[in-house]
Amino acid sequence: MKIATQKTLDLLRTYESRNVTFVESDGSWPIVWERARGVHVWDAEGKKYLDLTAAFGVAAAGHANPRVVRAGQKQMAKLMHAMGDVHPHALKAELARELSRITFERWARLRESSGMNVKFPAHAKTIFCNSGFEAVEAGLKTAMLATGKSRVLAFEGAYHGLGYGTLNATHRGIFRSPFREQLVEFADFLPVPKCDLCECPPGPCGNAELIRQQAEQLLKSKRFGAVIVEPVQARGGIRIIHAPLLNWLRQLCSQYGALLIFDEVYSGFGRTGKWFASEHGATVPDLICLGKALTGGFPLSACVGRADVMDKAWPLSKGEAIHTSTFLGHPVGCAMALANIQEIREHKLVERSARLGKMLLSELSKLQNLKSKVICRPRGIGLMAGLELLNPDGSPATELSLHAIKKLLHRGFLFLPEGEHANVISFTPPLTISERQLHHAVTELRKALAL
């Protein structure tokens, strides 16, 4: 292991809590990041990597995007920090308006232009937060206050964050089990239709219909105030919740008085080839939770909801907000978010994601046709794709997946494993990546898998 990397990892071993940074005993993982720009990252020794992760999807407009960096620097020099819910600053108001415009206001226009009746207010209101899980918790609180019902319906494989509120709706046992005695456990979980594994024609299928029936049976109990869903599960293994089921959930929530919450912390801002993944099925939620790519690299998130729902849930402040934080609507984050949204819009990165995503899925599909002992199952939408690896007996090929990702790291490519068994190699690169770079990454993946 190189000296600079070793020094950093030694400090972390000594001074950072255990169970945070994983360090492989043979030195093969991790690298220590030194700087990043565009689609590339450089480590502490100066080695260059092509980033296929966008740092958990954050760097949608590229690492250190010049416009976003300038906006942050300018704001730091003017107003580094404000007072959350007490004395506001102008950019917080401007960003709340912009989030309304690109969500509920734009959805209303799209539905009107398609001849659909718009049955919701054509603007939104926002609660600003810091991390993605905080936006989800703000959504869960909103649902509780608006409906008076405490239970939540979520999905198997869901990852909504690791705070005590969101842990109730995060499905994977490794995250929840150690803290179960302190959890209220107010969520029930539905299975996810594995549409990429079945032979059904496009559209509603028997598997999805059974899930819909389970959802309706639970919602009929009138105990559920919310249904929360990731239109594309990232940590769950790039699992896509297809449009028919999302539309069914919309109908069921309206029928039984529950709020539909879309967790688009990962899938938002062009990642799937639409501004938001839910737009692939034209499904409008009551609340949408945003983060990651919102700012391009500053801790800021948002729970954006229909104005009437937000007003029903949250009373007028009488001087003491019942949900707030010190860094709420941070001025630097707001400045960067406004610049980042403008960058995505002007450079048509949403359309670019859709186009490159089709090419990527086509390239990944070629891997499954090769004669090999490993079964390759590609899936994805836009630049949110994954290659699931299975052994001949159908079991997760976890060892091969992790081995390939480490091999690729040392060849200069950053990938992440996803799914409960870490057997899905994911592609969530900056939306600025080129077709040639994507092709090169798939070629190197093929070599790493020895296909």
C-alpha cells in the first residue's frame, strides 16, 4: 500500500469509530480520494480513475462542476451560514420555488397537455433537510400529521436511510436488527415484482396483481398513513418498480386516504432519463424526497409536497418550529442547488442520460449471451443500471462480483456492488460521461469477469 494512503487509513483506524470505513486486510480496498473533476477521480498517489458511481449518484453534472463550484464559493464569501427556521435568506425561498416548478407545477402542465384532469394544487411546499434520510423522515412525519395514521407500507429491498425513523421502513436486516429493541416497527413490507426475471408481456402481470391485492388488503384497514416507494431501488440492486404498480399504488392511496411518498433521493435529477423516475409512468405522488444530486456535492435534501397536504399537516409557526435543524436550508447548499439545476437543464443532461442509458443497457445485454459459467442479468433505466451476477444454480455470485470490482479498481475504474448479496455491479456515473467512456468501462468489466 502506498505511503499517503497508508497514513490516512492508519489515522482512521485509530481515530474513527469502527464499522465505518472498510479496509481490506490485503490492501486492495479502499483508495483514498485526493481530488475529482468531471468523470474522473484521483487518489492520494495521483492515480486517475473513471468514476462509474458519481459518488453515490451525487455528481450528476460532473465532479466539481465549474458553475456549481463558483456558486458555492460566491455564497461562502457573502453568507456562510444563516439561521434555519428563524431569520431566512433569499436563496432558501428561491430554491423552494424552483423545486415547486420542476415537480408539481411541471407535472400539472404535463398532465393538462395530455388531456388529464389535474386534481391537485399546481404548486408545492418544501421542508429542507441535510441528508436524504432526513428528507424521508420529514415525509413520514408529514404523512402522520396529515392523515392521523401511523403505519407505513414499504417494499422489500427498500433503503430509505438509517435514522431511527427511516430504519422502520428500510428493509434489510443488517441495518435494522441491531436496533430492533428501540424501533417502533411501524412498517409492513410488500415484495417487489421481479419483472426482469419473468416471462410476462409488458404491462400488469399476475405477480404484480398479487402484490396489488396485498397492498389493498392492508390499506383497507385504515391504519396506514403512507405508502413509501423508491421507483428504482438503488441499494436494493437496481430494482425497477414498473409504472403499472406505481399507478395502482396512486389509486389505492387516493381511495384509502394514505399519502404516496416517492423516495427519489437517488433516482432524481435526471438519473433515469427523466427529471424524476416516477415520470416514466406519469405517476404523481403526494410527497417526493430529494437529495444526493440536488446540489452536486453539498449536504442538502428536501421533502417536497403538494401544497394542500403540507398545509394540512403542518400548522403555522408560532415561533417554535416542530421540525427543524441548525443547518436547515443552508445558504451555500441552496446556491449550489440552484446552479446545479440550471446546469442540468441547460446542458440537457436528462436527455443525455436517457440516450446513453439505452446504449449502456444494450452493451450490458451482450454480456449475458456469452458462453460462461456465470449468469449475467442486466437491468436499468437511464444511467441507473446494474449487472446482476448469478452462479449456474441461480445463487448470488457475490464472490465474483466483489472480486471483479476490486480488479477494476486497480485498473482505474470505480464501481460499487448493490443488492442484499452485493452481486449487482451498478452503473450510476456522472451524466456527463461519454459514450466512448461507457463502452470502455463495459469492455473492462467483461475482462474482469473473464467472459
